[in-house]
Amino acid sequence: MCGIAGIVYHPQAEFNFDGNGFRQSLARLTEVAPGTCGPEDCLTLIAELEQAAGALKEFPAISRLYQELGLRDLLRQAAQQLGDWEESCTRSLVAGGSTFGSDVVEQWNAIWVRCRDLAWGLEVDALSCVHRMERLLAEQAKIGPRQLFEAWKLAVVLENIGRMEVRGRDSLGISLTVTLSRGDYEKFRRSLISDGLDETFQERLAIHDFVNGALLLDETGPSLVFTYKVAQEVGALGDNVNALYGHISTDPILWQITDLESASTDMFSHTRWASNGIISEPNCHPVDEATLTRNGVTKVNPSPHRVTVCLNGDVDNYQDLCTRLAAETNRVISTRVSTDSKIIPVLVDHHFRQTQDMREAFCRAVSECEGSIAIVMQNSAEPGRTYLALRGSGQSLFVGLMRGGYVFASELYGVVEQTSRFLRMDGTGEREAGRPETAGQVLVLDLDGRGELAAVGAWSFDGQPLSLTDQDVKTAEITTRDIDRKNFTHYLHKEISESPNSVAQTVRGKFVLDKQDQNYQVRMNLGEAVMPEEILERLRSGAIRRVYWIGQGTAAVAGQAVANMMERLFGSRLSVQALKATELSGYLMTSSMEDALIIAISQSGTTTDTNRTVDMARERGASVVGIVNRRNSDLVYKVQGVLYTSDGRDIEMSVASTKAFYSQVVAGYILTYHMALALEVVSQEEAYYELAELARLPDLMKSVLERQETVRELARKFAPTRRDWAVVGSGSTRSAANEIRIKLAELCYKSIATDHIEDKKHIDLSSEPLTLVCAAGLSLVALKDAVKEIAIFRSHKSIPIVVCSEGFDAFEAYADGVVYVPKASENASLLLNVVVGHLWGYYCALAIDEGAERLRQARATAVEYITGDDESFGSRSLRRIMVQARQFQHDLVQGRFNSSLSVQVASELTSLLGYLGGARSLRQFSEEFQARGTPAGLAATLITVLSKAIHELSRPIDAIKHQAKTITVGISRLEESFDGALFDAIRSVGLAVDAVPYRDAVLLRALTPAVEEVSGTTCYRVEGLGPLGEPEPSSTVTVLRKEGLAAGIVSRADKGYALVGTKEWAVRSCSLYLGRGSRDRRSIAIVPIVPR
């Protein structure tokens, strides 16, 4: 989980921002309002504004913005006007109530999303880019146009790599390769001497291992490679980027060389989460090609050119490649560099010396690396050119197509500030099917390509050219507005906090409530585009008798929550069931689904399993409605009606999705009451109260969020202390428990039980689990019973934490903690339980990770020693590490590591700290750990064991270790059709096609186009087989049934006969036989059937 970001951009890109045209389009837009004009009247104006504002993403317009303060004022005013206009339109829409249909509301929602993106792009993206440039240039007395251009590129790369830090941030580095004309280089060297910088320049050229401030020189270019790095375990998001700003802005040599007319700069950056090698500057990417001779002393650069590389992923055969290279070339890697990425530039350099072709050298090098990898390479032999490589499904690389160049990153959100058009590299596609060595992709980005797709070179890993087409270019559906963390430490916390707004946007405009005295009126505002009248009519007439709520992962749990409520509401009127999409497609799909209504829930609208199930259901005549978060997604075009959640584009950056669940459940409630009112199974009064609860749900959720400090304290106190966890609920809250369980498992890396409250005492109380009890919204009778259950939990030494509605305090006597939420209806309370549960998951993960943070501090101390020049631990280092050791021992005794630290690692760490304190000898250490009995050996072993402990305790919140979200999407059903004469013949004798072994069924299907008719069919019974189903001498075959021409053919098996000949072969091999009969030479097929 590392990050990559870079840019390739031509300095002479020519286009600009039309301020006057923008101002005029904005004035016309702000005159439009709901009720006076339709949303379609805004589309052209919005498109004009977007087109004009697009220029503000790139250098020509940004350079104007840097220099013209009046243009900055225009952007601020425009952003304010757009915000005011949206607020005014929203008030008009709400005031209009049911006069606006749901389809019109959705159109306005889509326009306002674009409006917000536009305002954000003006006020935040464009203006903050200028501020970042000013920060980089703050030390320069005079700023030339070339310096301004390089400052913009640096601002782009540093901002984009900063966004990658949620994927890993223990070190950060950037590499800049500056190429000059010979004349400018000589001028540059003279200016260094005159400015008193030549001594510093020479010192930086002498630095080994490409650490912070090092310079690499290619005199043939001539080119100069700068690098700036920071490696620190302890700190916050943004610290490393801030450190690089400091290094770069205060480097006079960099700004002196970039001011020269011929200067051309290539740059890329990398943020690291160490998986190979300690956290240190030599291991920080980018890395270079420099090595040592086998004596381990002399530095060698066999070629004059410099090569810099960064890597996401692991080179699994790193050690083998190092050994081979040393044997073949006498080159070894410095012992200070232990990252596996180092082998890549060395291999590139090695192959380039042999081929003198950099592309071929790069392809050879990356093809030799085993594992799932994403690689970026720049070199001084080819200024203006960047190489990208991707193989495997574990990594990703995106290339954004700008008007004047390319921007690339390992995540889509690393390119969207500059462009919405992008290529996603394909790391898994095989150029030749069945040849895995041809999988993977290499792209070459050239400065002169100026953002054109046709100029992007593409090759497979084995060096063969690939073609890219316009179909490979996608449009991003997110902007930097979606990925802004605001003032939150983690995206997850931000997204939980945004959930009330998601619910409010989902509810807005969907119904109107009116109450006059005791006369309750509910007017639903879901039009044909949401719930077609045809479906409602089929529900009224009884033509639809079954309703299935389907989805995968969290969406499936949302369906379960709504189905439980719908089942209570409709009683025997409808059969209501919630299913995983894969369960319906795999096991419950009937040949006719005409009496079924499928309600498919999907956040993205692209969940393969859900979409495939919808296709299968519609082919069988089912009616289908979707609940989707994304407009224009795949699912939208497969259903008859769609209800969008939130504003139709509610992006979640955290792998653990949260706010989608609330809006999915609320959307399901709205659909259910729409159907219930249409079928008159609910009174106006009952519907009024339930929908009124939904209307006030956002405020109720905000009230819960205001109490999150209680959740944080309970999580910090108890989460690290118990290895076994559970979540329980009953009735409607069982669905809340299921959703909370998913998030707890994703965030805290645990296998967590979920049960009914009343069942827990019968199952696993002996494990003494930490148990979250979802009790908010239960009836008084159920609450009293739940109190008894909690008392039992407590008596068995479990730790029960209860979520309960205000006004019921009986749990206080038995629970270790109670979190109170506002009183609300049963349906609304379900979601209040989930708010607490999501917060519980977040704070539990933080509490576990707190243990890792302390160990990171200890590891940083050990790394300082091992990468320094001291021969032994100094007294200061020893004091620091012993303080940390005592804290670890205290936490261990207090049970603060019980949750996630293994016994083996805890015992190893305890033993090592004993050696560190001098309680035991280094000789004993050497025997116990099979390591060198020296202070350096002790430090190295301590780092290794600390790394294992940190790995077990780390909970990165947003960037889940195994990307758990991919687990929730299940498998995709491939519905195979077995039709034709051969299969009809099997059915004609009363056998099911699915009884044919799958391998044989596939062969028969392949033969079907060649078979016009099956003249006759005979069904035999085979008896007397051996214990493993093999034929015995006494085995017999008897005719059971004949059809067609076979009915008139006399057979030895009509009354039973020995199993011999081709029939015996077919049974023995359990395989399909195709050929001719041994006696009558008829064309035959013998198909072994597996009995049911």
C-alpha cells in the first residue's frame, strides 16, 4: 500500500481561460430557478462554464492566475455566486413540494452536483494550486517563467502524492531529472562558483545511496538528478509533504538550474509503506542504479546515464536477482539499501548496457521481476520520457490525459485535479491467452505527446507492441471535492459524519406530509422513473406475488433491513425475502420470474454479481427496480425504475463503506411505503408517522454523532483487551448487528460472530467476548428480556456494551458501558444503532493501532542506531529505548495487546527487551535468536520483531490491509445454456442435464452445432460396481428406457448383460465416448450420468 504520482507536461502548451465568457455564462445561469425554468435550461450553461473552467487545471491559465490578482477575485466571487444560486434553488424546490416530480428533483440534484464541483474547482483547486506555487517560490527574489513552470509541476506532484499518503506514509521521496544544453550547463557551473555554491554542489555529488539532498550527474546529457526525501515512522498525514516543501523551496541549486532557458525537468514521487527493508532514507523511493563492486566499497556506475525508479508492490524474487546479478556483473547493492525496489534500476542499467535500447532494457528488467508490481522509471538518456509498468491485480496505475501533457498516479484520485479523462493500465490481461508471461502492460509517456492518446506507447511485458483506442479512455466520476478529508484525520470518520446529509438528500422531495387536526395526508412523490405504474398495477392485481431485495455485502444487509420491515407491513399479501444476489442467481432462480419484483441495491451500480442476477431475472420476466448511488452506472440501464441515494454521486474514499448503508435503507423504506400506500395495506396516519421519523432522522443521527466521545472512551478501554468479539441484535436490530459486524471485521481484522441476543448464551459465551448489543428501538418487553441476557453475559466474564434508547436505564447494572441514542421509531432506531456501531468500529481500530504507534517509536529509535555510525547504543539511545520497553511491558501486563498481538511475537519482544536491558548476555541472545551476538545484531533483530508486532497491530483505517471490500462482492454467475438435440435426447429419457459431468456437458455443447438430430436414445442402469465406482467382472448393464429409433433395436442389455466393450470403458474412465458402435457401426455417444 504505497503511492505514486508524477507529471509529463510540455512547457509550450497554448490555451487559456476566457474570463469574460465565463462571467457571462455564470450571469445567465444564476437567473434560472425551479418553477421559472426547467433543469434542462441549465445544462448548456453548466457545460459552458465547465468547458471554460477546464483551462484552470493546467499551466497556461494557472500562470495567469499567479500573476493577476483580479482574476483570483473573479474566481472567488464566481464560487460564491454558484453556492448562493444552489441554496436559492434548493429553497424553491423544497417550497414547491409535490409540484416537482421525483424525476425533476433528480435532474436538479445532478445539476447541483456539477455546480458544487465547479465552485470547488475554482475556489479550492485553482487558487490553492497558486498558493502552493507561492510556497515553493517564497525564497526566490526574482522568479523567471521557467521557474514558475517547474513550481507548478512540483505543486501538482506534491499535492497528488499527498493524497496517496492514506495508502502509506512512513517515507516520501521525489526525484527531478533536469536536462540542459551544453552551453547552459557550463553557464550553470560558472554561476555556482560565482555564488559560492560550488563546494555544496560537489559535496552533494559525493553523497551515496541517493538520500535526501543527493545529486547525480550525467555529463553526456548533461543532466542533473535531484532527490528530496524524508523517512519517519512517527507523525501525521501531511508531515512528510510539508518536509519536502521545506527541502525544495530552500534549495538554491535547484532554482538556479531551472531558471535556465534550456532546462527540461522530469519528475515523479513515491510515498511508502515499508514491506521490504527498514524505514530509512536509503530505502525511500525513488532509488537509483548505483551499486558497489563485490568488495562492498567501490561505487560503480557502469553507464554514464542515471536511472531512477519507484515501485509499488513486492519483487518476490529480489534475493535471487541480486545473487544472479552479483555473479554475472560483479555488482552488489549497498548494505544500507535493503528495499527490493533497488534491483529494478540496476537491472535496467545492466540491460541497457547490453542493448543500448532503453525501452527494451526496461521491458526485460520488469519482466524478470516476479510479483504484483507497479513501476515508474525515468532516465537521463531520454529526457522528457517516462516509463510505467504494471503487472498483477494487486496494484494499479492511472494516466490522466491533459491538454498539454500527462499526469500519472497509482490511484485515480491522484489525477482528477488535472483532468477527468484517464487510462487505467491493465496488469492482468494476457497478450496471448494461456501465456501468463505476456500479462502486464508497459506505457511510455513522451513530453512531445502533449496529452494525446495516439502518442502513448504501449507494450506487453514480453516487449510486443499493444494498441490503445478511444475505448480505453474513461471519464472519472469523482473530483477533488469528493476526496477532500476536510479537518478529519481519516476518510472513514469524515464519511460517518457526512451520513446525516446523505440521508437528508435521499429523503428530499420524495414525499409531502400534511396534518390538519386529526386528518393525516401523505403524498408520495416517486414518478414513473422510480416506480413505474405498470409495476404498481401488477402488485395491486396480484400478478406480482414475490418481492426479493438483493445486493452483495453491505447492500445485501440494507436489503435485509428493509425486507424485515416490509414483511411486517404486508403480512400475507406478498412473499418478501432478502437475499444475496448470488444466492438468488445460484439457487433460487426459477424458470419463470414473472410473479417476482426484484429490488436491486448497489452503491456503485457496477457490482458484477448483482448486475448479472438482474439480467437473469429480467430474462425470466421479473420486474426490476434499482436503488443506486451513481447516475449512469451499469445497473441504471438494466432496471425499469431507479431511486438514487443521496445526490446520485456520494463518493466514499474509505474501503469500509458507511454512509451508503444509511441512504440505501432509507431509500428502501421510501419505496416500501410508496408500495404500501398504493396497495392500501397501511393507513395514512401510520405512514405519516413513519415517514415523519425518516424526515427527522438526519437530526437524530447528528445527535448521536455529538455523543461519540462516549464511544471513543469505551473502545479505547476495552477493544485492545479481548481477542474474541461479537455483535448481537434481535428483531429489526439483527440487521444492524450484521452491518456493524462487516465494518468491525474490515477495520479491525477480526472474524466476528453475530447472533440474536437471546441465542448468545447458547453459543460461545465461554470465549468471554467483547460484545456490542444493539438494543435501541426494541419494545419494552424485548428490552426487559435483553437485560436478563446481558446479566448472563456479564456473569460469564464477557464485556457487554449496549446501545439503547434514552429513557431506559436497566442495562446500567449489568453492562460495562451503555451508549444512549434518541428515542425514535423502530425503523429509524435501526440506523441509530448502526451510527454507534460504525463509530465503535472506527474507535476500536484506533485503539488497537495505538499499540502499534508506540512500537513504531521504539523501532524508529532502533533504526536511528543501525543506520548511524555509532558502534554501540549510546546512553541516550539506550535510555529512550528502555523507556519504551517499560511502557510495552506495562501495556502487556495490563492486557492492552490481548486483542491482536500473537503470543509468539509478544514473547520474542519481551525476551529481546531483557537482552537490551542487560539482564541477559549477548551470547545467550545469539543462541536464542540465531543472530550475531553484537549490539548491531541485537538492534537488527529487535527491528525485525518490532516490525512483526507492528504488522499485527496496525489498523490503517482507510487503507485496509487486504482491501477487504473486494471480498464482499462474491462471485459472478455464468448462466450456461445446455440446449440442442443432444441435450433434448438426454431429457427425453427422464434425465436431468445437470446430472451429466460438467466436463462432458461442455463437450456435448461444443458438438451441438454439428448435430442436426438424435435418432434414438437408450437409458441404461449399471449395477455391481466396486466400492470406488469402478467396473468389476460381475458388473452388469440393463436397459431402463428407449426412445425414438432405439425402441426398435434389440439389445443384449434388454434383460441385463455383462458390462463390457465401450460401455465398460465409459464407466471405467467416467468419460464421454464418441464414436461408432462396435457391432452395427452406428454413430453413438455414451454419456456417463451421475445419479442424484
